[in-house]
Amino acid sequence: MSGSQSSLREANRARVVEAVKRHGGLTQVELTGATGLSAATVSTIVKELLGAGMVEVRPAVRSGRRAQLVTLAHRVGLVAGVVVGYRQMRVAIADVTHEVLAEQTLPLPAEHRPDTSLDRAALLVVDLLERVGADLEELVAIGLGLPTPVDASTGLLSVRGVLRGWDGVPVAQVLEKRLARPVFVDNDANLGALAESTVGAARAYHDSLYVRVSHGVGAGVVLGGRVHRGVGGTAGELGHVQVDPGGRICGCGSRGCLDTVVGVPALLEPLATSHGNLTLRDLVQLAETGDPGCREIVADAGATVGAVVANLATVLSPQCVVVGGELAETGEIFLGPVREAVRRRTLLSQFVPLEVVSATLGTQAELMGAILLALQSTDVFENADDGRGNQ
Amino acid sequence: MTPGRTPLLALRQISKNFGAVEALVGVDLDVHAHEVVALVGDNGAGKSTLAKVIAGVLQPDSGLIEMDGAPVTLPSASAANRLGVASVFQDLALCENLDVTANVFLGREMYNRAGLLQEGQMETETRALLRDLTVRVPSIRTPLRHLSGGQRQAVAIARTVIGNPRIVVLDEPTAALSVAHTAEVLTHIERLRGMGLGVILISHNLNDVRAVADRVEVLRHGRNNGSFRGDASHEEILAAITGAGSPSL
């Protein structure tokens, strides 16, 4: 009897914490509504959680009345992660323990403009801070991910033509000017690699590869526990490895890049006559629900990407390959052919077979990477401090 | 999703006059399941009139409306509702003094056999519905007047899903919303599409439209003035809206 009661209390606590997490911050009255628990139960649980240091209570105003806003504890300051993709932007606010307090996805138009998108990114950061009951003062830094190589020292895109319209835009400075907070920029695959090697599937390994298969293909190379960025941040640009010498011209100017074969337009084109207008998300969903045509497309993409990954792995000899991005959401449909292609390179299975696993953080990897980048960069900044501005 | 399949809703040569004003002149529109069709155009281009025809609020002077390939008439909003068309207009038509649950179930309340309201059941369903749509409303017992513009829009969208509609018409859902709330509404639209519904999105904001639409239909002076894929360029669509191409008379 007592056992079931304590497990009930445990479940109720979990419900309250989950509600606070989902909404960022709630008053106790709102918590009763959000969880369906009684006011007395919520009050008791909030007291317990306060005592355990899991939540914080700060004054707020709701409907013109003073109220106590319950948020997850974030004592030492907050960081923001922003990941801009081809068709969506994701923004998250997290505390120093990497706990995501608030998150929002914004769908973006094809070939979105840097001025509009960066403006919206800045406004989203401010809106999300408001949602968790914090203000801009508490924000320590912002990590920004872009789907193109970025020179970390200048914050400029290092390859022209990959993200159309963004060439020459001082991305970090634009956001810094808007938010008056240091902004650190990196390529999204590098951020995914940072996240997976720090808190994800590759955290037990020194050397690993992170392969991100989304609108295009990118990779992050982790050597000796550090992300290897290369000249101008262009290391790991798997999408621009040539796979078809007679193929189409890529946005970068070369012929037959991997992106021209397994980039989203190339994946969806063969489905246009049979399936009509699909998005990447539709393709992933249909493949998961067993649509044979979509499974075929995803599996073939896996084989093509796998062959390139196998070559890269032969050169670098990592302990583990982590596969992320939307296509990896299909699980073994995509991962199977990648693993098969890797297995066929005998060198990779000679000593210890190279592991090919899916990203533990899933499609959150890049966002978590942006958060980690902001946290790690500011640590360095604070230690070396004293009057020196950020990069 | 599959071209060549019968559209969920097809409008053929719809015309509507208000006295000397030609609001709609021979307009065609197809909406398939699992598709977001955006209607764009200048002020007075006929977007809202067309939306009201689809919602059954206005009757066209001439033209044919087909659902699943069969001709139908939409003499009233409730008739349209029964055929699976749900609409959210700019005024949202929500009750300020009622809470979120009551608004979601407004006019479609659930009763038990004794004729009493099943409040618990309705709350549970509302909570599940809001979670499916990833709607962020602090408490479903909050009266509507205490919610922000974005939250109200979310409640209005959630309300449309209650009657298991097949087509949802959204008139300017992102007008006057903050970026975070716009992001939420656009995400809800993607969810509706993912649920297999046909969505008609009317908006002035080309950025929002191009973010979620599969197809963009331009109206100009009550006439069709171009149909574009959702990834068409801003400039192309703008040219059709402003008539920078060739004016059609």
C-alpha cells in the first residue's frame, strides 16, 4: 500500500517537472491546470522540489496579479543555442548543466535571407528567455550553427555559394550587435560531432566521426577528443566529395558532389511522379511506415553515403561512426546500408570492427552542440578574461 | 500528395459580385489531402471572399464546388462543417469568458447518458489535443481573456481539429503575432499537414507562406494570377501579386 503511494507521489513529481520543462515557467495555479493535480498536491511537490534544488521560484505578474513563477533551477547563467538549417531554425535556452529549459522550432522558406532569419533568431532568443522568466542579462553567450563551413575566427562563411545569399555576411557580428552578447559560430556537423563526442554516443571514444545526413551531408571529425576544423572550418565537408565524375554541377561549383546525389532535391526527385510533392519529413515518415518506394530511396542513399564514410574512415581510423540528421531517424533502413558499406572495407574490420551507431541525441545533436559551444567558449573567455573582448 | 488523385476540394470557375465589385471572377482552386495551399494577394484581391465561400459563409454567384470529385453545395457554415471544412477567421470567434476546454468544445460539448457535461473527459481530450499539436497553453482552465494572441490562435486551431475535419481554412493566422508565436503557429500548420489534412493558408507574409506551403496560389483583382511551388522565389510570387508580369484583364 505504502509502496504504491510513494510511487504515485514519484509519478506526480515527474508530472510537475515535465510540465515546468515543457512550458519553461509556470505559476502554481497554472501548474494545477497543466497537470490536472490538486492545488495542495502541487504546492507540496513544488516545496519538495525547491528543497531538492530542482526548481526555482521567482516573482512574476500574471493577469495583472503578482504570482510566483516556478522554473527549473538555473543559478549560474544561461546560454542560447541557435541552429539555422535550410528549411528550419531551432533555438534553445539551456543552463550550465546542458539542461534545455525552452526550445522552439521555426519553419523557414527555401533560400531564406540572412537579414530576416538573423532578425528572427534574435527575437526568438529574447522570446524564449522571457518564457523561462529570465532576461538578457542572464544570457552568457550564444552558440550558432550554420549548414555550411564557417571560419571560427572571423565568423564568416568560408565557402561561397553553399548557403545562397549568405556569402560575406558577418553572421556573428550581426547577432552580437542585436543581442549585445558574444556569439560563437560553427558548422552544424561540427556542432553535432561536439555534442555526440561530449555527451552522446561517442563520449567513450577519443576518435570518432559524426555524419549528418539532412538536406545535405556533412561530417564532423573528432580526433583526440577535439573537433578537427581544418583550414577555414572546411574539414569534414563530406557532401562535397566527388562520387559521380559525370554528374551534375553542385552549388559549390564542382561536378558530381555527394550532395548532388543524396541531397534532398536529388532524393525527392525520383519520387515526384509516384508520390507528388514531398518534404524531407514526409520521406522519413513514409519510409518508417513501410512505403516501399521511400524505403528504397533511403536505403540507396545509405549505401552511397556509406561508401564515402568507409573511405574517410579508412584514412582516419576512428573508433566509432555516429550517424545523425533526419535520414538517420529511419533507423536501420538507413543505417543498415551504411554499416554494410563500411563492413566491405576489410581494413576497417581487421582489428576491432568499426561501430556504426545512430546519434543518441537524434536531431537534437546540433542544437546541443551549439549550447556546448557557447558554454565551452565562455569558459575560455572567462579564464583568459580581463578586458579582452570576445573573438 | 499523389498528383492525379482526386482533390479533396476543387473549386471551378467561382464568381462572386458585391454590386459593381467583382470580388471573384472565375477562380479555380484545388486542395489535396496532406497539402498546404497558400492563398496570397493584395488587399481586396479576393482571398477572404474565397475563404468564406469555402467555409460556407458566402454563396458564390456561379461556379462549381466539388469534394472528392462529387459536386456539393455549402449553403451554410454548419453544412460546410459537416462536410469536413473547419475554418479559423481573423476574429477567431472564441469566448473571452470561457476557459480553454470550453472554447475547444464550444457547440460540440460532450454529454453523458444522463445529459450532463462530461467535463473530465473533455479536459483529458483537450490536454491530449494540445499536446499533439505541441500547443503551449499554461492551463486549460484559464479563461481566454488571460491568454496571449498566439495562444488564442493555437486554441482556435485546436478547436478546428475536434470535429475530425479534412480541410482547415486559416485566415491570416500569423498577423500581429510575435516571432515565437508565429513559430508555434507555423509548426501547428506542419502538424495539421502531417495529420493528412488539406490546409488553406491565407497570409500577407510571404516569408511565413513560403516556409510551410506546398503550393502558393496568387489572386489578383479576384482572378487567379499564377500558381507556384512552395519553394518558388520571393520575387516570382511578388511579381504575380503586384502584376509586374503581364496584367490579366
